[in-house]
Amino acid sequence: MGIETQPQPRISLLSSELHALLESSPCSPYQIPCTAEGYAKRALFATTSRLFACLVNEQIVDGYFVDCNGSNTGTTSHLLIVPHASQLQSWKAGFMAIQLRHRPVVATKPAEGAANIYAIRLLDPEDMGVGQWIIQSDADAVPITDAGQIMNQVGIWNAYKDTAVAAIRQELCSSVANQLYAYMHQRPRPNIMHSTAIEWEQSIIEGHATHPMHRARYAEPPLMPISPDTELYQLRLAFVAIPRSEMTIEGMFEELLEPLYRQADPATDAVSNDSRYILDHVDRSLELVLPAHPVHVPAILELFKSARLLSFTVSAAAQASIRTVCPKALEPLGYDIKLPLGAKISSALRTISPWSTFVGPRITQVIPKILQGAPVNGALLIAGEPASAVSNNSDFDIAKYLSCIIREDPEYICRPRGERVIVAAALTNYSDSGISTVIEQWNLQTIRQRQEFLKDYVDKLFDAFLPPILNHGFAFEAHPQNSLLRIDAETGAIKGFIVRDFGGIKVHRKTFYQSTGVDIDMLPDACTDAQSMYEVYDLAYHTLIQCQIHRLVRSLDLHYQGDGWAIVRESFEQRVPSDHPLRCAWYQETFDLKCFIIMKLDGLYRDYIYRKVANVLFYKNENEGILLP
């Protein structure tokens, strides 16, 4: 006769007062009034929800779903954040409780000793609600009003160095402050039928969808602090003169910048001679004139003592990345320029390394090879980087502060084709009422319309980016800031994609050489040089699935109800055979997730750290979570 198993008890760790708060507090950020106070609450939530998701997914803390109503949708069901590897019996105080809008991906079985508490396998910022508390005792629940409170608590749990926690707190504070400013100074919402590429670039409100420093603008000394009202989108570029002997130049750098030099205006009346042409104010045989981001000039002058600031400026508009700008003088020729900026924007200092300035022109030379063998002609266009300049200082950590990349402008490439371009990140913006840009602009009122749009988008995305991987072992860093949607200028129909930025690509050079007969030269230790094909597959999954498609599926409201991921899998399987290594790599039960906070704690930006999380490709719906085939 078998021993009867006793049913697990249902447990609640929260007071009746906090349960009442969970039930009565606004849960969705879009329920908060659009006032200064309301936007401040939304800005805090935008950062803290991303922070909590990172802390749980990176296994810095443990997260648990607590089902208080025996259902998936009860308003008092909530998320608990507790020390990593701690036991349920120890959760008496010092943990955190968070409202939930949706059930996260959880373990199939409840935690030991509690029938209604489930370990979280994958947490997304959109799972969470606005209400967030630190539970200090049974009768003391402190509302979280500062992202620093969270890091302080986590720092105590994990015995992190005070300096490391303080650095993260500063960047979180910057993110919240800049997010508040962005909410309160929103630009007019673009329109697919007439808005320009730069209007789409500058329309992005929340930045990176999952990074806690999604709106951080944290300048490193000697740069002056960047305040939320610092103008970063409409600029007057500066110019510095630097000895040619101290620079490495790739391509026709000066020839392509000639229109910029011609249109540079004297910044003051104090020019040294009568000429208004900037190159007349340097020794052209000995000096190179380099454009510079105006915020970045103090770093150049401190690190490069031979650099001279010239009294000339020229107008430019910044793209979403802030450091890549569109000078008006270069519009007729179709070029943008990427400039270093010694400020932390999301994950890292936005300088430009010699690895990037070296590889860009070399990849540009092999663009026809990258596109060779693609089954759908014109599915992908590539914005090349024909020229660059960088300091030849042997210390790359210094050289990266003085550099410039000239890049082909996507809008210029696509206009003659009758196409408009839209940076993909702009599609997943949300209005103050919670309507995504993609639904609003394409008027996707029904589930069927949204399903058809997703299928069209994903089909064209995979037609664009999978062939270089399958044919040549070449993966672009195709996240939503580097991927631009090409649409028919008359109808708004999706035509394909154009990709930019070669600094984060991955190439398995042996495979590329075998398929094309050409090698891509790279500097030693370049992170673009993949040592295995798995590195190529991994980058593609991170940028295409985790960063781009995941956000689009959610913005189309096709995630929690389950249809979106079936559409994505079907499109992928039509293009990748079941026995192909790419299918095997992408169809793992778990997949690597880049650890933003751990990397911050370790001071990394070129070397990545990953944790395994549930593979979102197999997400079925909110009730069932992730189900493997």
C-alpha cells in the first residue's frame, strides 16, 4: 500500500494590507495620468521593470510567481524577488514584491513546500505592473521610489562592492531622469506615408527594450555631465586638427568629407586669416581635420595633446544611437558619420575602436559576396562604410576616443527605389494610451491583420538575414537599431530591410572563404572574428529573436495570446532544414541571454557573459508558457 502524498499548502507571504494595495493600485503604466507626477512614476517603472527582469534572468536574485487566486489572471498574484538560492522558510523580510500584469514563464512544478509558488524561468519587463515594494517586516512594506533602493538591497544580499553598486545606481538614476524628460518632451509621432528617416530615428521614446540603462546618458570625465535637457539630436559638430603621423586612415576619408569642410562655418570672428574655408586654417600636408561630437571635445583635447580645436562648426542631426549623425552637408552625397562619444549610453561607452574602423571598409568591399546566393533578390540592402580614421595610439583604450567612420546613408540608398526607411526600434514605441506604433501606423485593428503583418515582416526579415548565415557564416548585428525596414513609399507595404553598422558582426572566416573565395582581414583579437559557427548562430538569435522579433510580437499583442511565436517558427522552418546546425542551435530548450548587469559589475563591454534562460521561440501562450515540440 503506497504512502499518501500530502497536498502542498497554499502560502501567502504578504500582509492583508499589501494584498489590498496590489488589488487597488494601478497596474499598467498606461493607467497613470499623463502629468509630471504620472510621467515620473512611468519613468521609474520603465527602468525598474527592466532592472528586475535582468536581475532574475541573470540569476543574480531568484524570482517567484505567487498565484494568490488559483488562476493566472488574479490581480493579487504577484512576483517575489528574494536572494539567490535562498529557501522559502527564510523569506520573512527583506524581499521585494511586485505587481504582475501577466504571468511570466514559470517552472512546471511549484516550489517545494508551497502549491502556489513557482520559480520563474524567464521574466520580461512587460510581465510586471507598476506597484513595487520592499517588504521589511510583516507590517512594513516600503514602496520603491528609486531604482537605487533595488540595487542597494541586491548589493547587501550578494556582498557586492559598494563602488560597483554605486556606479550602477548612478547610471540607473540617469536612465530614469532622461526617461522622464523623454516622456515630457515627446516629438510628434511619425507617419509611414511621409516622415523622413531621421524623424523615425528621433521618435524613439524608451530606448533599449530590456536594458535597465535604456535611457542612460552618463558622461565620463573629462566630459561635462549630460543633463536631460542637453541637446543631443540637433547639433553643431566641432572640428579638430591632428597630426597625420598620429592617425590611420582607411579609404577616401578626406575626399568624402570635402562637402563637410566646405560648409563648415566659423564659430567666432576670431579666425586667424581671411579665409572661411576650414582647410585653409591647417597645414594640409601635416594635419588631418576630423569632425567631432561637441560633447566629446574635452576628451579629445585631454587625451591627445597635439590636437587643436578649430573655430568652425557644422550642423547635423543625430540618429537613435546619438553618436551617428547626419550632417546636412553630406546629404546630397548620401553619407552619415559615426563619431566617438565618451558617455555611457545603455551598455557601454560609445567610443569607436580601431577594430571597428579597420573592419568596416573591408566588409564594404565584400558586400556583393555577402549577398551572393540569396534566394530573394533585394531582400537585404547593406549600408557600407567606405572610409574611416582613427588614432594610431597602440593603446586601443585611448585610440578609441579619436576616430570617425563614414557610412552610407540608408535613406539615400532606398529613395531611388521608391522606398522609405524606418528604424525597426521605432515600431515598438507605445503611445501614452498604450497603443504600439506598428498597430497604429498600419491600422492593424484585428488579430488576423496583426498575424498577417507579423508573417510578412518575419518572412522578409528571415529572407534578408538568414542567407548570409546559411551561405557564408556571416551574421549581422541585426538588432532593431541597426535594422531598418524598407517600405513602399506609396503604399506602406514592406519591401525588405537595410542593415548598418559592422562593429558587432560575427564572421566565421573559414566558412566565408570556402563559400566566396575571399577572406575578410581583421585586427588581432577582433570580436567580429567568430571562432566557431555557433558564435554566428548565437549572435543572430540574440539580435533577431531576443531583441527584434520578441519585441515586435509583443507590440502586435500576439505574445500572451499565443499566435505570434507559431508564426515565427513556421517562417523559420520553411527556410532552415530540420537537420541544419542553425535549426539545432536555435531550437535548444534554453538559450544564452546577455547579462547586462553582471557585465556592468565586471566592467565588461567587449567580452560578454551569458546565462541560460528558457527559449522564447517555444512560447505557446500565457496559460501554458513555453512548451517544447
